[in-house]
Amino acid sequence: MGTVCVTPCHCRGLRACIGLHTGVKPQNMSYSGAAKRTAYGGLCLRVARAVAAAAYGTASRVLLSGACFKQLGAGLEAERGVTVLNVGEFVLDRPFPVQNPLNLYMVRACGSGVRERACTVCRAAPL
């Protein structure tokens, strides 16, 4: 019989990869009567999609752009019981290229008990 190697799972349950950015403008919003919802577009959505793509393939990661982090303010950590880590400045090119490098911040729930190897952002090119 062969040897079975079992690696412990550090992240159990639902894993979400979410990217947040701020700055949507009224001209980039339209209401769809057929879908009965508001549709978004423009640069803000492109940046949010690029930030979300940077989080893809990682264990339960929520990434904020620098603009989003600044708008939320420094009180985010104390008021909400989360830790915010600056993971660095990156040039994002997927799924749509973003012209300027972005500072990315990772939001972690305090006491979540989830261990990760390192704070690296997959699918993004560091400066």
C-alpha cells in the first residue's frame, strides 16, 4: 500500500475574493427596467474588477484600493473589529489594465483563526 499524505486545511467554509474601490460617478450608473436593478460602468468598476481579480485564488481575501481605504478612514479597525494590512503597491493588468499603480489593503477579521503563508497578492505584478 502507498503512503497517503494529508495536508491540514487552514481555511474551511466559504471563501470569498472581493475587491472594493470608490468613486462611482452618476454618469456611470444606469437603471435597467428589465433587470430591475442599477447597472454600473466606467473607470470605478474597472478598478474594482482589477482589485477583485488580484484577490482571486487566495483564501478568503477582501482587498481595498487606496482610495477606498482613505475614504473609510483610520477608524475602520477600531470601530469594526478588523485589521487592515497594507500589502503594497501593484500594477494591475487583469481583467482590464489600470494605468496607475494602486496601493492595496487587505481586510482581516480580528481573531478569525485563519492562517496564511504570506501577504502576497496573486495575479498582480509588484512594482
